[in-house]
Amino acid sequence: MDPKLTEVSQQFERFKAAFIRNDFDTCERLLSQLKVSLTQFRSLPPLFVDTPNATHELTLARDIYEHAVVLSVKIEDQEAFERDFFQLKPYYTDARGRLPPSAQEYPILGLNLLRLLVQNRIAEFHTELELLSATALENLCIKHAVELEQSFMEGAYNRVLSARQTVPHETYVYFMDLLAKTVRDEIAGCSEKAYDSLSINDARRILLFPSDQELFEYIKEDHPEWEIKNGYVIFQRAKESAPCKEIPSLQLINQTLSYARELERIV
Amino acid sequence: MTQDVEMKEQQAAPSNSVTSTGPSTLQQLKEIASLIETGAYAREVRRIVRAIRLTIALRRKLKASVLHWFLNFALVPGSEAHSRLLSYLPKEDELDMEVDTATSATPAPVKHSLPEFEIYCYLLVLIFLIDQKRYNEAKACSSASIARLKNVNRRTVDVLAARLYFYYSLSYELTGDLAEIRGNLLALHRIATLRRDELGQETLLNLLLRNYLHYNLFDQAEKLRSKAPRFEAHSNQQFCRYLFYLGKIRTIQLEYTDAKESLLQAARKAPVAALGFRVQCNKWAVIVRLLLGEIPERTVFMQKGMEKALRPYFELTNAVRVGDLELFKAVAEKFSTTFSSDGTQNLIVRLRHNVIRTGLRNISISYSRISLTDVAKKLRLDSENPVADAESIVAKAIRDGAIDATLDHASGWMVSKETGDIYSTNEPQIAFNSRIAFCLNMHNEAVRALRFPPNSDKEKESAEKRRERQQQEQELAKHIAEEDDDEF
């Protein structure tokens, strides 16, 4: 076997050992070394040179990036997640014909969907969704994310929150917690428009706070314009578009003059 | 998808009436050849465009024998292109006798071989191979032609090249190897950009978009589209396609308002005969309008020749219009194969919340006050806690401006507000203005698009008259310049 490949595999074994020990600092250090060594293989994307060890190298590289993605979730680094995921993606799409499918594929794709949902990047969420086949959509991990998005769009926030109990994979919990925060902001935004006022008790329950104290802090920090009076939270209603009282004369004159000029050109 | 082919053929229709009654295919080909020749010498791209139009009209009549004769006529025998192209055609002794008479009348071959002729021959053979369903040979032929094209840099070839690109991509699509040529198309697009070949750029951009969308690579398609240079459209067909692809991308990325505009424009601009294309546009437009919360009119589904194809979408619209979740689910299930073959399955999943919205809007219009329990019942929300769900759904609908109402949490009901008088705002004025601007702009574009043949009468114009006219023109120009100065 190629000595370079053996070396990388050994290093990867060390990485995996550290990964199981939850020694994330060592993991990160090893990972950056691994990524540098991977650049020496010409069989990896984007070159796809057909070397004798191509399949082996591709599988190894894919495995490394899969671990990198999971690691980024564990150290709660969303930017690293995005980077690693994009490095991993060609192995799922462009290298599909060269490799046996990975068992990790769907959980990681689902994880990425969830991340896009948390970051409220719905357009990208749907773009990713279009790339998935019908069988992928049936997968539990993907389905979970898709259903979340639907409930989120509808406004059925209870369903979003209860979905935390049914996560298909342990790594999902981190994003589900983040999602809960996004959901709270959404609910706050909706309540503001939908209610004139709410009793403090109701507001706490609707906004999912365990105690009044936290509710008050949240209001102070994120929504200082809300008023708390006699045990009620009073929302400031947005000013409605007032009926126009005066004629916007200057604008009208401009428009009429431009019509006249255009018409003159026609006649 | 066959709509591309249909669109091509339609283009030929107007000229068809002129040529089909006329002489034999051979003679027509000869006329086309002379058109190309004069076009090439006079550098008149317009003539070459006409030649292509006439060719497409001949498409059905192309036979191996005719092609054989034409290749001998147009190309220098023994040249590389000549022998290569001949190898794609059946051997001479297999030809029908009928043509032999024509062959005997072969005129002396043209001595000088124009690159236009060579490229044109490639195009003819390629069309012939595709029509004969010999796709693998078509692939080989088109690849050879593309390799040759890269070395030809003449503006008069650009028009022919644009067509070749199209058939190049089509032949690969028919064998399902579209991904293979993506790199090549990108390189060609780059070359076309460097040569300022706008028609080529337009065609290649569309082919690339089609290539990406074929594999659902919306992200890449959008990145390419937004970075590729844009200019006024040269060909209506290409522009229609561009709009259609743009509409699709925008739909996926949830920019429904823009998507609707592109799709409707594409459907309207497409030639009447391009039925397949228009049906596709209409399908997507219907879904986008539904996603926007609009209900398409019944006439959309009753357009001639489209009733059957649009039937599933009609039933879907009906379900959304009524706001009935159960009916919606039933329709989505019933036509799921149609929807997934149209690539709209995921969009239909998105529609679910529009169904709820419409239902909610109906409720809000009919009741001034209704309890949330009843709302949940009417919307047929099936979850463990329908009232809480209903409450948050209503709250979101209020925030998104779908309904105008307030919630009373303590008593658990929803109070609808009176609808305001829109005519007391500036809204109608703005809408009126944008429509006038649209019409005026349309007129200006139409005027700009007019083309006048070089007028021979002007030669005879007397000196006095010319002076008079020039004076008038000068006055007009001065007038316009002054007007421009007046502008703010």
C-alpha cells in the first residue's frame, strides 16, 4: 500500500481515538493536519484522477470529512460545520458513482438542513432539498428536518418544540436547542402583532419561559418597547398605514409631465 | 422534454408558406447556399439568419441522398470535413435512384471553401442524425463540429454556431449524458464572451442553465446566471427559455413575486406552436401563484390544447381555493406521479400552509368573532393540541399580513377587523402609474425594434427636398436635446 495513505490512515485512527475520548482539542489539531495531507491525493475532488488506490483514498477522505462535520457540531461551531460540509458534499454528489454509499450520508444531510433552518436560510434549505432523491426524502433524518420546516412555516410552533423529543440522531440536539431560540423570537414577533395585551402568566407560557424573571429579562433585552402594567404585557401596536389626507402634488405633477412628454413622442 | 424542438420548428412556420410550394429540396438548398455565400461576403448576419430559418423549414425533407449531394456541392471533395461528414451518412450505393438524376446535375463544386459552408454542413448533418434518432453518431458529429468551431472566429459564423451549440447539447441530452459536456459548454461560453458573440452567449447560458437544472443544481445555476453578462435579448426563443429557467430558480428560492413575473412573461412570449413549452410555463406559474396566495382564473386551465395537461393543477387549485386540507391531501396523492415527473412535488408540499392560510382567510372574512376551538375544527388540524396550534397559526398569519385580526387570549377567540377603504390611500394611484409606465415602455421598445431596409427611394430625392428634410430633422434633434435638459 502507498506509504502516504498508510500514514494518513494511522493519523486518522489517532483522531478517532481522541474523538471517542471527547478530547476535542487534540481532534481539531489532528484534523487540520489530516486536511493538509489530503491535499496530496490526486484522486480526490476536484481532480478525480484515476489512481490505483482511488476508491480507498476517496473512502478515507469522506470518512475524515464526515467526522469533521460531527466534530464541528460537538464543539458547536456553525462556521466550521458549513466549511466542512461543503468539503464533504462533492463526495456525496460528484463521487457517487465511484464509492459505495455512506451510512452517515442521510444523517449529515439532515443535519445540514436543520442548520439552514436554524440560521433561517430558507431559500438554501429548499435548494438543498431539490437535490435529494425520493428515497432520501423518505429517510427518517431528512423527513424530520422537512417536517420541522413545514411546521415552522405554518406557525405550529408547538410541534417544532415537541420534535426535540423525537430527534433521529444525538447530534441533532444541539441544533434543536438553537431552533428553540429561533422559535421564541418568532413567537415574540407574532404575539406583538396578534395581541393587544397578554397577562404575564400567559405571556410566560406562550414564550416558553420557566419563570417570570426570565421573561422580564428577555423583554428588557430584546423588546424594550413592550410595556408591563398591572400584571399585563402591553404590546405597542405598529402604526397602520394612515389614509392619505393630502394630495402628493409634486409627485403627481412629475408623473403627468412625463406622460405628456411620452405621448407627444407617440403622436 | 420536447418543447425545445417544438419551438425550433415554429420559428420556421412563417417562411414555410413561401418555400414549400416552391422547387425541390435540392434547389432550395442551393438557394440557401447562395444566401450564405452572399451573407458571408457582405458580412450580413441577417442573411445567414434567414438561411437557417429556411433550413429548419426543410428539416422534414432532408434525406441521406440529398445531403450527400449537398456535401459534394458545398465542400471541397477530399477535404477533412468533407470525408468526415460523409462517414456519418449511409454509403452512396444505398441511395435511392430517384436522386441520381439530381446528382447527375451536380454543378461544378465551389472552389473556395468558406468556413460558413463547412459549419453549415455540420449543422445539416447533425439535424439529420438527430431526426434519424442516431444519437451516438450525432454526439460524435456535434463534438467534432464544436472542436472545429473553436478555431473559427468570424461574426457571420456566430449565428450558425449558436444553432450548433443547441443541437450539441440536445444530442447529449437525448442519450442522457448531459453532465459530460458541462465543462465544454462553460469553455464555449467564455470564448463567446471574449468574442462578443452575444447570440452565442445567450444560447450557451440557456444550455448551461438547462444542464444544471436537469440535475436540480439550482445553486450553481443561480450563481452562473447572476454573474453572466446580460444584454438585450437577440432571439425571442432564447429569451423565453431564459425567463422560464429564471422563473424556476426563483421559485425554488422562494422569490415568488419575481418568479411569477418571469414565468408568465415566458408563457406569453412563447410562440403559439410551442405548446409543450407553454404548458410547462403554465404549470409552474399556477403553482407560484398559489404559493403567493392568488387563485388563478379558470381560463388559465381552459387554454386550447392544455386542458388535459393542466387537469391535476386545476384540481389542486380547487383544493387550495376551498381551503380544505383533506381534499388537498387527496389531490396531492392522486396525482403524485404527475407532480414528481414535473419536478413540482416539493413545491406542492410547500403549498400545505397556503391551504391553511386560505381557509383562515375565509373564516376571517365570514366571522367577525370566532373561538379558536372552532377555528381548529374548521381547519381540520389534526394534532394533540389543536387549539394551541390554531392560536399560533393565526398569530403568524396576522403577522404575515394574511388576515387582519386580533387575538384575545383570555377569552380564546379571534376578532376580525373591518377592512379599510383602499381608495383612501395612495395605492390605486401607484398601481395606475405603474401600468401607464408599462404601456409607454412597451411602445418605446416596439419603436426601437422596428427595422427599415435601406431605402433606395432616397437616392431619387431632390436636393431641395433633402435640405428641407434635414432641416426638419435638425430641429427635431434640437427639440429633443432641449427636452432632455429640462428633465430634472
